[in-house]
Amino acid sequence: MNLFEDKKKEDNIPSNIIKTIYHSLVFSTNESEKKIKDCLNNWFSHLPEEEKGGLKNRFIRDDFYSAFFELFLHEFFYKLGFKITFHPTIEGMNTHPDFLLEKNNFKFYLEATLCKEYSEEKEKEIKRKEAFCNEINKLVSSDFFISPESINIPDENQPSSKDLKRFIEKKLNELDKEQLEKEFKNLDLSKYMEKYRINYKKNGVELSMIPIPKESKSNINELLATDTFVAEDSRFEVSFRNTLKKKGKRYGDMKLPFVIAVDILESGVSKEDIIDALFGETQYVVGRSTNKIEISRKKDGFFLNKQGPQNTMVSGVLTVPLFHTDLEDKRLISKKIKFFHNPWAKNPFLKDYLPMCEYSVERGEIKEKNTDFSIYDILFL
């Protein structure tokens, strides 16, 4: 059985077939897409016969990227010489992870998942907020930062920021910097916020913000001390954590290391974004005693939250930004898999075990260990 059967050039897509990614490839005569099909057929040939039918059906019924990522992972570990068991049984559980992998007397479970881009509606919401924030940041104040708490913008057209900017300028000009400096240092933070909170509401736009006095020697021009109100529900970190949470506790108390592999179907995601999602988002905090901006991490990570270490059954997270079109023109030469160790894992994963970029915590700092091997090196050389 092949994943893609040969089709004649004159064949047409039947009218009763929805034009999914799979079917567009099946009937394509494009040379670059033929290379993709040949590559995927080769990978498909390495699957156990009993697994081929089910995976092919997933490709056909438009579960394309999920099926593609599992096929990729199988091929990757197949090329590395692992013994691969599909859907292994875990004692006491009715659910099954995707793979059990074994090599050199070390075993671990692997679960594949996707981190997808936001919906069209969410993207529009993000853009509205970011455009609004950029306009606010054009204001200049030598005395204050603005720390936003929340923002709500109606779904209709992008509102004008002129009125809000005039409102903020007026409110900041009414404040006594020396008085705020004293109270910022001495008052309970919640009392300070309650006393000096600025609320704006007009034409459906609602914004809540806290003024924070700048130190006199501050050379930071931006008015906004943070973009938290954009980040809280709209950024990659939240989407990534939610993706992991769906898998993290699905298989109960496992006796072997458990790794979640994530195909990040979103452009522009950096290792810093992933670290923020796992260990807590980077934040810029104005010290109450020093008035200096300090960099720290929120306790909102997948591995660590305010209560302490969490999701300890997850030994590590493996990430790769992968599309089927990456199989064209050796695009995989520039791509490497990243592996992020959970320092609080119940069943720790071996370090230096896989040819991947590794990130681990040593003496309170996140350390990076690079690799010379790209995905292309593993799969094709």
C-alpha cells in the first residue's frame, strides 16, 4: 500500500471529493509536489503494515498535518535506529500514547500534537490590540510608565486612539510624581493600584491602567511598561501551554519518561517564546524600592506555576516547526529539533541522548546545548 497512488495527468478530481491537502497532492502533476509525494511514500513504506490503513485514512479525511507529523516522527526515530511500538498499553489506562521508543536499554513514551495558529477572529483581535497599543506608545512621558491591566476593543472597525491619548496625557499631567513615588514605595501594592488606577471607557473601548513613576535617570522612552494585556490571552505562549495541557495528564502515572512532541504550525516562534511558555513569561518589573526595571519570570509556565512544579509526568517537550512543503528543495537543512527538559520530572529524560538542541536548567539558569545535526541530516544522509 502506498500513501499516494499514481494518477494520470489527465485524471481530474472527482466532483464529489472535497479538495483537501491530500487530494490536491494526489492529483497534482507539479514536479516539486511529486517530490513531496515520493518522499512521503518512502516514509510510509517503513510503517508496520497494520498501521498503514489507519494513518492513510487520516490523511484522506483531512487530518493531514496531525498524520503528517506522526509519520515524520516515526521516520525520524526509525532512521535513528529505535524500536518503535505504536499505541502502547499503559497499566490501568484506557488511553494510549502514540509511540513507545526503545534503544540502548532506554525506553520512553512519545505523544505527538500540533500547536496551530490562531483563528482568523483571534488574529484580527490581536492586530486591533497591537495597533491600539502602538498608538498609545507614541506618547512620551518623562515622569511615568503606564502598566495596563486589561483592554477590550469592540469587534467592529479599529477605533480611533486620539481621544484616549488626550485622556491619558490629561490624567498623567494631573498626577504629582513625588507623591506617587512615596506611595509606590510605602503603600501596599493593591492599595496603590486601587488609589491610582485609571479607567477609560468610550465607544465600546475599555482600558484599565496603573501609572508608575519613572526613576529620574530612566532613558526608556516607551510609555507602556508591559504589553501584558495583549499577552494574557492572545500570544503564542498561551496557545502552546494549552496544547501541552491537553496531553500532560492524559495517561496517568507512567513508569517511563514521557515526552510531548509539538509541531508548531506558526511562523516566527523563537526558542525564547517556547522557554517563556514552559518556564514562565518574561516580564519587566519596576522595583518598588529602587524604581529600576528588573527582568524576571512570571510563575505561569507549563513546568512551573505559582504553586510550584507542575506537570511532572512530562519529562520533556520536543518542538519543531514543520510543514509538508519543507520537504521541497532541502528546506530541512536549516531546521533542527529542540528538546526542553523538565527539571522537576518524575521520570527524567536522559541528557545528550538525542541529536537535538537541548535546553535544561543548571544552577537556576537555562542552558543551551546545540547540535550539528539538522533534520535533513538525520532523514536523508
